[in-house]
Amino acid sequence: MRRRPSDRAYRRGLTDACFPPAARAALLGRIASGEHISGVCADLGITVNRARSYGRHAPAWARALDLALRAGRDADLVHGSAMAYRFGRCRCPDCRAAKAAARH
């Protein structure tokens, strides 16, 4: 069932209030500098799920988050493997895709 435009606007407003632009910018900057997403989210008082799920309402945010995760990832890990996701705690798009493929 499709939502009415007013429902979508209301839900987007709630989402923006829970994850304000200043927090989004701080998150991207800190992740790109090499900090782990879970630590940054804890410092900002949000959950990792909140940070990732915001991309459903704002695809540009999802792309920016993936770029920051790639920029700040550990160069010592072999990215694109489920082992880097699990043991290296890497959440870059390549490692997430490898983990998803390993499930099937």
C-alpha cells in the first residue's frame, strides 16, 4: 500500500528530527577519517541502524555513507570478504556485499 504524500512528509520530518543534519555531517567526517561506525554512532547518541536506515528516505545519504566507509576503511584488511566483515569489523560496501553473499 502506498503512503500519501502527507504521510511521507510526516515520517521524513520525524526521521530528520531523530538524526539532524549536524549529526549526519559529523558522522560522515569521522567515519571518513578512519573511526569505526559503531563508536561514532555511540558518541552521537544514535544507533548504527538509525544511521543506515536513514538511507531509505535519502538515497544521497546512503551513497555518502558508503563513500565515507570506503574512505575510512582499514588498509590492512582484504576488503570484499566475509572475514573482513566478521573479524575486522569492516562495514564498507564491499565487505557488506561479501557477507550477504556468504549467507546464501
